[in-house]
Amino acid sequence: MSEQPSVTQRDAQPYVAIATAVTMEGFDVVEGLTDEVVAWLATNGIATSGSPFVRIVTSDMSAELDIEVGLPVDTPPVGDERFIVGSIPGGSYVTLFYSPTNDHDHYLANVDLQAWAETEGLEWAIDRTSGVDVWLGRFQFFRTDLSSEGHPVFELTYKLANDSVR
């Protein structure tokens, strides 16, 4: 299902997205929101520069998760009431490539990535000042390549706290 996680480096990358809140059962909105972002970018003549993604902003699994569904761009445009402009933060990430065969495999990939990082003594970049854990960089990218078995490949990547990288 997946490769071994690894620590990777990313450069900062602007993006355009739609922010929303969903329950764990509500992720079926992602495809439609991705299509909406693609259409808005095309209408505004803005080229994409990477794979579509879901950014997990808050992750209360028992309630709603705040997410952003978007695409990287080279030049950040001006957003509007529906479309936000953000940035994938540069820095160190734990990254896992995986090919799910069912919806539960997405959950298992997150469990595997988190367990590996804990074993390695790594800490996530999370802002806890508001009383709610806000992830400073937690993304799932929908890549265009396929596994050797013909399944879609996903890139799951979490930003590390600066002082946790060895």
C-alpha cells in the first residue's frame, strides 16, 4: 500500500483554495471543490503548478475538520469571497507516498505516517495558542501517476516543527 515515510524539504509555494469544514464522512465534497478551483483558475487565466490537494487545518476527528481544497500556482492572484490565496510553507516535512485500494487506506496512511514520526522522535508544526490545534502544514496531494498495480498515488506530507529535525 505505501512506501516508508521520509523527511523531505519543500520550498514555499503559493496556492488557491476553497476553505470549508467537513466531517470524516463528508470528504466526498473534495472532488467537486477541486473542479471548482480548476474552473476559477482557468477563467482567470492562472496556470497551476502542481497537484491538487487537501490541506487539513484543524483535525477534530469526532466533529468537523477545517480543510482547504486547492491547487498550487506560480503567481498568487487576488482571491475573493469564495477563493482564498495561501502558501504551502517551506521547510521540513515527513512525506509518505501510498496507493489506496479502499477509502480506509487513507486513514491507515495517516496512522502509519504519525507512528513513524513518533518512533523517530519528530514533532509536528502545530499552533496551539488558540486552544485548538491548527496544523501549519498538513497536506494530501492527489498525484497524476499510478502505482504498478494501476492505483492512484497520493502524497501525504506533514510539516515538522523546526527543532524536531535532526
